[in-house]
Amino acid sequence: DIQMTQSPSTLSASVGDRVTITCRASQSISSWLAWYHQKPGKAPKLLIYKASNLESGVPSRFSGSGSGTEFTLTISSLQPDDFATYYCQQYKDYPTFGGGTKVEIE
Amino acid sequence: QVQLVQSGAEVKKPGASVKVSCKTSGFTFSNYYIHWVRQAPGQGLEWMGIINAGGGLTTYAQKFQGRVTMTSDTSTSTVYMELTSLSSEDTAVYYCARDPNYEWILYIFDYWGQGTLVTVSS
């Protein structure tokens, strides 16, 4: 299995902050990477696919970059609705997820 | 609009089986693939497998092979996931989720059910 490692595991930030989350793959996955966020008690929501493509309806403050083994998710200006847990997921092979990054209010 | 509505919470004893349903609407059921993903309490996400909703072809994660069966009913646009030989480690929220591409499997998830909590306890 391809292992996915996210950092940090927890991130404290304020509304308006620029936030960056990193995801590393245990082997090259080209650009086969997706990002989701999840709020407590809710299902995950797809934000970005193929490393940098914004899912329809997702605000433009979200962006993704990277290829190979290193990827980042950036939120340009954190909004109240963005406090959640973020997961990366590779799909070069059968899907595996990172351990999650909880974005909490500072 | 696209919807996936799952069956309600279950409590099972160790060694028992559970069958979770996922009723879909808002898209052409037989054209798409449906995945199952689970999440143990306070933990991350784990992919369990996929079913071709129209043809019933399945692929299961190696971890669950021999214990999981995914089926589909085109007459009701519903997919099912049955997990046998339950242990406390199977306590989790189980999600169904649609693969967005009907021409080939992308292995990403664009629409999700609301989740079904399965609790395994003696």
C-alpha cells in the first residue's frame, strides 16, 4: 500500500490567515491526489482532485499543488466555515488516506 | 440532485454480520461505481471496496477480502455492503460514496452518504 503522511496533525489559525497543509506519499503518485475536508459528524467533502483541480462549487480560496511525492493544500484566507479536518488521498493505486490535519481556531 | 441515503445505526455482537444499505437518486445508477469507506471513532478514513452499480462487479480491499460482500439492486438504485465475523475493531461509521466518472473508475469520491454507525459490542 502507498502510505500517505500529513503535517501538521493539528493547526491553530485565525480567520483571514493563509494556511498550508502538506501531504507526502511513500512513493511517486504523479498527480493522483485528492483533498477533502470533514466537519464533525458529517461526511467528507471533495475539494481538489488531480492535485490542483478545484471541484465544482468549491471556493477559489482553496488551491492545491505538487506532484510525485510532495503536495500542499493552501487556503488563502481562512473563513469560519473552513475549521475542519483535512485529508489527502492518493489514487494511483487503491485509495489510501493521510491521517488528517485538524484546523482549529487559535 | 444527487443523493445517497444510508440505513440507520446498528449494534451487533462480536461474530455477527451487518448489512448496510445505500439508496441513491439524482443520477443514472447503472452508469456509476459506488465505493464503501469506513472511519473508526476519532480515526482516519479507510477504503473498503467498490461495486459497479449496474453490473455488480466488485473489487475489495485486501484487508476485507473474505469478510465483505457488496451488492447492487438496479430496481431500487440501492447498493449494499455486508461485513461478517464482526469484532470490536469493526466499530466505525461506514460511508457509501460515488465515483464521479462513469467511463472509468477514478477512485475518488464526489458524493457521500450520511454515514452509518456500526457498533460491535458484547
